[in-house]
Amino acid sequence: MQPITVTRQHLDAVRNVEGILRAHRGRYVSAHKIFLDAAGAGTMTMALYRDGSIARWYAGDTDEPLGLGAAESARKLIATHTSN
């Protein structure tokens, strides 16, 4: 898997998700990650990787896939943290 740099469009999509209080991109080595604070879920990260020709979002530093879109993946990440 190859990390992909997070773009402004990815970040804007995540910021528009309901429940997100703050979101920012990583820098340098962590440029493929979005760090987000969500109401009731705390601080989380999601990372963008390419496997072959498919780019997917993953939860933090795990190999647990969240989805293809940034907003969809952020919603899923929040849902998994608030349901615990």
C-alpha cells in the first residue's frame, strides 16, 4: 500500500460532516492523514492509501478499511467510536 497526500478537497469534505468539531491534515511524514475531533467520539485519525489502482481510507494506523470517499469514511469512523 502506498500513502497518498490528503488534499484540500478531502479536508473540506470531512469538515462538512455533522459532528466534526475540528479537522486538519498531517504534515511531512503524516501528510496522508486527517486528524479530526468529533463530538462525543474524541480525537481520531484516518489515512489515505492506494492499493493497486484503488485509493481507500483506513482507520488510524490500522488496516481496517473505512471506504472510498472522505466524508463517508469520516462518518463511519465516528459511528464506530460512538457505538463503543
